[in-house]
Amino acid sequence: METEPYKLDVKDFLIKGNVGGKKTFEIKDSHKLKLDEENVLESYEGELKLTLLEEEILAEFNINYVCKTICARCLKKFDREGRLSFDREYIVGKRAADEGELIVDKEFKIEIGGPAVEEIAFDIPLKPLCKESCKGIK
Ligand SMILES: [Zn+2]
């Protein structure tokens, strides 16, 4: 699954902020992304609340997304909307990041597209329904 990098510049927040400081950013991505054979992520948007910690930035995501999917009963395509909250930590340069940890890069940017798509893909039900009362194929 290829994701477009989506980087957020946190330079001012990092340099001017104090430990415990918070800032909220608006995020929005409308690149279409094929998640698997049946699901295409159309877009997501929402907010990202950052908190500066000693060695990390805590990033709390609150996003809405739209995914084109296929109803498990009637097999029609429909747009499914979802809402998600999750968080990630990005290591600030003071200590070396372990493998798999997210980092603030040398340009003071954090990559948020990867974690967002990962969580959205995980949120999609195995058997999505266009509506609860869908009667299936007639
Ligand atoms: Zn249906």
C-alpha cells in the first residue's frame, strides 16, 4: 500500500514552544488511495493536537474520512464515512529513535499520512453495509 507522504511543519512549535505547550493544526488530504480491492480512501480531514513533551511530540488525531467501498449485502458501491481518534508520538532529536518509531525529521517535519492511512485501513469493517436495513440483492 503506497501512501503519499503528508508532512506537517512543526518547526515553530518545537523551537518556540515549552514542554507542555500545545497547538492544534488543521489537516486535510484528498489524494485518492486504494486500500485494497474493495476500498478506496477518498479523503480525510480533521485536526491534530500536538503537545510538546521532553523527548517527544504527542500527536492526537481527530479525523473524519470518506472511503468508497462495496456493500457486503447488495454489492453496490457507496461512500462510507468514518470518524477516528488515535494518537502517535514523534521522537524529537534528543535521543535516537528505535526502529519503527516515528520521528521529527531534520527539516522539523512530521509525517502524518502514514499513521492516518494505517488507522483508517484498520477501521474499515470486513463486511461494510450501505445501510443497516440493506436487504441485499433482490
Ligand atoms: Zn447494501
